[in-house]
Amino acid sequence: MSVLDKSDSAVDKEGSYQELHRPASEFASRSDYLDHELQIMRPRRWGLNLPGRDFRFEWEDLVPAIAGTIGIIAMYSAVMMSWATGLSQAWPHIELGKDFAIEVARVEMLIPALLFCVLASGFINPRANLAGNHGPMIPLIGTIALAGAHPLALALLLGVFGLLLSYFKGGSKLVNLTSEGVAGGLLVFLGFTGAMSQISDLQAWAKGIESADVAAGSMGHVGLVVLAVTVVIYALLAKFGKRWLAIPVCAIAGLLIALMLGAGFDLKFETQMGLPNLNPVYWWGSTTEGWMLGLPNLQHFIASLPFAILAVAMWSPDFLGHRIFQELNYPKNTDRVLMDVDDTMTMCSIRQMVGTAVGGGNITSSWGTYMIPAAIAKRPIPAGAILLGSLVMFIAILGFPMDVAVWPPVMRVALLVGVFLPLLEAGMQMVRDTKDSQSAGICIFASAVANPVLAWALTMLLDNNGLIGDKERAEKLTVLDKIIIPGGVLIICLLAMLAVGMLEDQYGIKALL
């Protein structure tokens, strides 16, 4: 019997983290020690949590910190370039380019990282997952800009709607009303489509490499070799129970292999060391500096409204996926350290408003590239959050590592093994029987027909009424849980998507606004 088994009774007793903590040397394995740490933690919600008294730093915390840093650099860069392109097309007087995108990304990496990674999730509320990036909204940013929306107006509306939903416990309610079959299907679809997207993007990059000595298309094998080595490394890490090392190990391997195969001339170090402009007036105060938009007016708020509703509606399935990862990887008796959906929604809402007000442009959500590897590594939120926030700020000041992190062999591999493959695996684990597989299958089908958010809302309505999935579960639900809440969510999501034209590319349905 291991020390973990002997201490189960102690874990169930009331006591402080300091009183129940035991050194790692007393445990039969490192895994037992990490399990015990999760079971004895008593994080203070909206109070002061201190290292040593309430949590400890372990070397495993470096893994989600590094993974989250790589992921957020890639995501922030993609968001800001999308804003720069969209606004330049929407407004004749605006000319925004790569330099603008990098500066805004660095603003986002400094102030929000300090306030909401280090201070908020690290010290104030370790039950709130870090506020990161809303990946599914990135493809819509061009549409948002062309619709006449203003980034600051969008952020303020999104923040207000998110605070209202969290205040009324709407986020946790939606999570509880989503069955395992629906959630599993959602994760399988997101994982599969995301993985295919990263593979396609990596191959497109490799085929597009060209220089004075290399013809376009002749480097296509680089992407194939990087992917092949990534699969082998990931399989070995899974075999030896070290999947939480996947992002740093595979990303470094992708970097080295691409360099060895001669793709290094495609890697440009252009970002200089220093601080971005941290004066909010510079970014929003005029039509000649910063975003070149000035402060938002009523028209900007009206144009931003449907997109803000859509973004908040998409939060719940996003948060659900991250919480599931903790539940799948943490041992029993760890409810105290699971991310609180409503607290995370509160933090994301405040971060959205503050981050954009100081000059940023990110659309935020629960930080998946941090939470997923943290859950696999069996680590709680606070220590990794402090390390990640510190690392992000250091990279933002240093500058040139951003160029490495967004290089396709690093960025695409990191997202592939750190987000999308684990999502796919988690989804498959949740589909345990015929009833779950029916709900999951219809959710996947509906996601392919429309999109994951609409599919989640529709299959939740069908599943909670017993039309698919577990009919016994449906009989235990109230009318509010079966019809009013799922039906209302479906109508809100559908109207928001129709308003902003999300179904136009697939089915030719024009935007209502």
C-alpha cells in the first residue's frame, strides 16, 4: 500500500494544506505525490493564496506554462493580424500592418498577463482558469471589422454579457445540462477538425517555402517529416505516461528537424527588444495613432452587439471542454481544485474589458493551451499561472522569441499535440456506451452541417428531452432544464449567427444586419 492509500483518510479530514502536505520522498511514485497534492489543496476563492501556505511550485508546472506561452503568442498574433487586415479593408483611412499587430500583441502579453495570470488566477482565485484566447472567433474577426464593429465596443459588450451570465450561474448550469455523449461528440469534432487544420497549414507552409536557392514546392517533404516525427514522439510519451511533456518536446523537435532539413532561411528574427506603448490614449484617443479608430460611438456598439452575444454563447462549450480534462485526469476527492466555470467566466469578462481598454484587441476565453497540459500533468491552476504570466511578460519584452513561437513547425506542432489531439482523445473517452455514442454521433453530424456551437445547443435540446441519448436521464430533468434553457440557448445562438452572417458561406443565407 502506497503512502497515498494510507493518507486517504487524512485527505478526507478537515485541515489546512500545510498540515496535510507530505514530502514527495514519502510516496511510492511521483504520480502518487501529485495526486495527494491535488486532494489536500484548499484554495481560497477571492482571497489571498500564498506559495507554501496554499500551494507549491513543482517542476511539472513549467510544462503548461511553456505550452500556454507558445499557444498564446500564436493566437494573439493571429488575432491582431486579422484585426489589422479587416480594419484596413473596412475603413479607407486606416493602414495597419505587421508592426501594429506585434505591438498590440505585446500590450496584451504584458498588462493582462500581470493582472489576470499572476495576480488573479495565481494569488486571488485559483479556481478561475486563466483568461486566454477565443480561438473559434478568430476566423470571424474579418467579418466583425467589415460589419463596422469597434474592438473596444465589442469588448465592453462581451464583458457585460459575460458578467451577467456568471452572476446568474448560467455557465455552470449549461455545463451541468450537457450530457457526456453531447460533450464527447463536441470534443471529438473540435479535436479532429482542429488537427486536420494544423496538418494542412503545416503542409501549405512547407510547400510555400522558397528562396534564391530553393524553388517553391520543393520543400514539401519538411512538413511530412516533422509530422511523422511528432507522431512517433507523441506515441512514446503516451506509452510512458508523459503526455504532459508533449508540447515542449514536440515543438522543440519540430524546430530542430525543420532547421536540419534546410527550412531555416524561412525563420525571420524581426521583433526587437523593448516595451510597447502602454498609454491607452495612444491606442484609442485619436484617428491617427494606435488603432486609428478613436473612441466607439453608438453605431459601433450596434454593429458589435450580435458578435458579443455569439462570443459569450460560445464560452460554455469551451469551458466545458477544459473542465472535463481536469475531471478525466485528476484523482477522486479533488472537487476543490477543479476550475469553477462561473468564476472563470467572471475573470474572462473583466479581463476582456480591461485588456482592450489599455490598447489590446484579443477576444478572450478560457485558456485551453494552458489548462489541457496542466490537467494531463495533474497540476492545479495557481503555480503554473504565475509561471506562465511571468514567462509571457518576459517574452513580450525580449521580443525575438515571438518570431520562433509563431514559426509554423513550432506553432502548428504545439497546437496539434497540446490542444487538438488531447481534445480528440478526451471526447472518445467520454463516449462509453450506445446511448452516449448516439448523442455524440448526432452532435458531430450537426457540427459538420452547421458549426459546433449550434450543434451543441441543438443536441443538448434533443438529448435533454430524451429524443436521443439517455431517456432515463431526461425523465429526471425539469421543464426548465429540458425545454426553456436549451431552447432559449438554441434560439439565441441561431439568431446571433443569422445576424452576423455565419451561415452565408455554407448556405448563402445573408446577414440580417
